[in-house]
Amino acid sequence: MAFAVDWQAVWHDVSRLLFAYLCALPVGWYREKEAHSIGVRTFPLVAMASCGYVMLAMPAYHNSIEAQSRVIQGMVAGIGFIGGGAIMRAKGSIHGTATAASIWNTGVVGAAVAEDRFVVAMALALMNLFALRVLLPWKLKLDERREEARKSHRPDPL
């Protein structure tokens, strides 16, 4: 049985998957470099899988807008579940919320690429990296001030 392959469509789909993967790679690389358990493998895989799910549910593949909406809803819930696994509570504090939010954001990066919204995908990826890398020293300084205030029994200055 022979079937025709539209190589232009194949290349378009594969290039979108690759672009989603590459958009998420810097965030994963940074997280891995900072010795986080979720990093260079997880973030690109989430973006690529999200892109694939949304592409498969697109009306171009003979599905309805309602079907695409259901796929995106399920994807968001599933990614939330993965992100929830990154959140841990220890000694009265909560850790992993930035990782969970980054995973969720990475799913949106993949969905944006699937919709050919490349600028949105790149902006989301860059803002994610900015929040993780550039804002970390500021967050640590605020945490330090909060801890000093707690130790001196003063009200929180923030």
C-alpha cells in the first residue's frame, strides 16, 4: 500500500518540534548548571511534547476547535501535576515553586510554537530565564532581610 508524503508539511511539523525544544533548552541548561534535579532533559521535553499535543489537535488535522481546547486543558492539567511534584515543604518553608512555574511556562512555550506564535514562545522562554537567573540574587537578598527581621523579632520589613 503506497501513500503520499507531503515533505513540506513534515518539515514544518518537525521544525516546530525542534524550535520548541530549542526554546526551552537554555532554561533547562541553567537549572542543570545550578544543580537542580529538573533541568536539561525535562524542560525541553515538556516544550516539545506540548507542541506535539497541540499540533495533533489543530483543526488542520481535521479536528475541531473544541477538540483542540480539550487537549490544551488536559495538557495544562498534566503539566500542573508534573510541576506539583517539584514543590516540596521542608522546615516551615516551601521550595520548588519557581521550578513548577517554569515547567508550566515551558508547556506554554511549546503550545505557542505549535500555533506558529514564535515571538510569543521566545518571549516566554526569555522571561522565564530572566526570572530564574537575573531575579535570583534579588530574591536571596529579600530572603536574607526577612530572616534577619525574624531573628531580631521585628516586624517583616517587606
